[in-house]
Amino acid sequence: MRMVRNIVILGSTGSIGESTLQVACALPDQIRVVGLAARKNVAKLVEQAIRFHVRTIAVEDESRWEEARALARPHGINVLSGRESLCEIASLSEADTVVCAVVGLAGLRPVLAAIESGKDVALATKEVLVSSGDLVMRRRAEAGVRILPIDSEHSALFQCLQSGAWMPACVREAAAPAEIMAENRIARLILTASGGPFRNRSDLDLDSVTPEQALCHPNWRMGKKVTIDSATMMNKGLEILEAHELFNIPVSRIGVLVHPQSIVHSLVEFRDGNLLAQLSQPDMRFPIQFALTWPERHEVAMPKLNLAEVGQLSFSEPDESRFPCLRLAREAMVTGGTLPAVMNAADEIAVDAFLQGRIRFTGIGRLIETVLSRHEVLPCDSFDAVFAADAWARREAVRSLLMIS
């Protein structure tokens, strides 16, 4: 019988973190929560710790430490604080798996800390692999740990690839010749996209889109940054880069199909023309549970898929003329080096500016393209190189805001 998986959740108060706790609650004999971390929502963080009998929590925002300590002290909960606290809790000796669900590049340091401490990483934070995939995957291989994808699309690819008795790159110990041959049997990875709130609005002037409209995702409940990335389709661009790193498949062999029903989460096309797809209801608990119980599967009370009730599944090619972020992401990965990190940072600044009403919806892509065009690409071969590129891109994006409407 499989031993209990002891997990730390980084970003436990967000939507992915809360879904992870729901999975843990449903599988108490398989999953035990030993650490929780959040940026500043200390009331919810302490409540979660009490409910799951967690003895150590981390608050990234140091200004909230006193508040957190006052709430936690009566329950014997130890409170860490500051940026380095995420690395500290990711390295807890009693943990064997770290769930990374924090927003943005803030997840990189704790992910590397977890890897260096010998922990598996269940990864929901796209930006970690987008900005520094080579570095992270190299450290993963050296440490002999696994990166288990939590995104529904990458979980789908992970499951489809294993159906051919092939262990994907992100979890295997070494790239043996037989496994490399297996990768050559893959024609394409196909990510599906909901299309966001504007998928059927070809008549809509995207210049006039408001933040409120862009935040109304028809299928998924997500944080603001991810929801806006879905509306611009930048999320699919980031997922292409992430799939490239996780599964060692060239970007040229990773495609996207718009699938409004969000039932087929991704597909693998093999060289003989056969396709395998993974289907389920659009509920993040499915990929989270698969990552945390892999290679086993456990039955719990989650919504089952009834294809007769679904009726029809539709697919179409994305319109990259209306959603240029998809093209920008591909071009950044083809160039490589520090350019993906720059793209990721510029996107964060652009999305924030749009949400504040400082630029239009279409200005998000224009701002990213402007910053990319001004960057002198360098090798992305160290931790410092990633953060230097990220910092440069943020400064350049802020300077460029005045030029973007």
C-alpha cells in the first residue's frame, strides 16, 4: 500500500491552493498537509492551518507577520515570514512534495529550494518553467526528483504520454536512448484552449474591452492574472513553453486548438496518425489529485463526465491576428536565452496596467512586443541571469507604458 504523501502548499489561499486542500480533505489516507504559505491573507492561512492541523506556515509579506503570529500563537502554529520563508517552508524535512501555486516568478526560488531538498514538485505556476525552464529541469535531473504538472492541459498530456508505456521527461531519472526514441514517435502535442470570454465575439472591438468583461471567464474560476492571460491567449503561449520544458518536445511540434467546452484538456498525436486525448469535467481537482496520487488513481466524489449530456465537442484554430500574444510566446521560445523571462515579466506589467485602466486590452500585446524588441538576449544559464532579465523587463515595460494606449 502506498505511503502517505506529505505536502507543502505554496499559495494555499488562492484558487489552486484551496482546490488542493479539498483534494487532501477527500483523501486523508493518501495526502497529509504539513506546511502552508501565502503572501498576505493571514486570516485564511491560519484558518487553513487549524483545520488541517498544520504546525508551520509562512507569510511572504513581512508586514503581516505580527498579525499572523497573534492569530496562530494560541494554536501552537509556528509562523515564518519574508521572501525567504517560502524557501524555508519548501524545504521542510517532513515534506516529500511541494505544491507550487504562487503567482509569477515568485515561485522560482522556493521551487529550486524544494528540488535541492529532494522534494518532488507539483507545479501550477507556469512562469517557473517559462522564465527558467532549462535551469529548473537541469536541477531536477541532478537531484533525481520529479516535476508533476498541475495545469489541466499538461496533466492531460502527462496522462496521454504514459499510455504508450513511456515515462515523460519531467519524471524520469535519465534520458535513456530508448526513451529518446519514444519522444521521436510523437508528431505533436495539442493544447486545448477555452478561447476565453471573447472566443465567439469576432464582431467585438477589442480596443473597447473593459477589465470587467475580460475577467468574466465562461468555464474556469481563476485569479485575475490568469483570467486576463486566458482572454489574451497569453496563457496558451506560456503553456506551449511549459510543455516544451516538461516533455522535451520542440515548440514547432506543439499546437493549440480552441475548444469552448473545456472537456478535452489536451491531445497527443503520434507519428502513425493516432491521437490520444484526456477528457474530464472542467474542475481543477482532477489534475491536482492525479499529480498528488500518481502513479495511482483513487475514487473520490467529483463530478463525472457524461458525454451524452455534453452532446457535441467543437474545435477550431485560434485567430492569432486578434490574439498576438500566442505568436509572441512562440517567437520568444524559438529565440530562447533570456527572452522568455523578459516576455513573462512584460506580460505581468501589461496585465496589471490593463486592470488599472492605464492601457487598453490590445495594449497588452503591444507593450509586450515593444519590450521584446528592445531586449539584448543573453544566455539564461543562471539564477542571477533570470532575475536580471526579469528586473530589466519590468523597468522597460514601465518606461514604455506612456507609449502604449
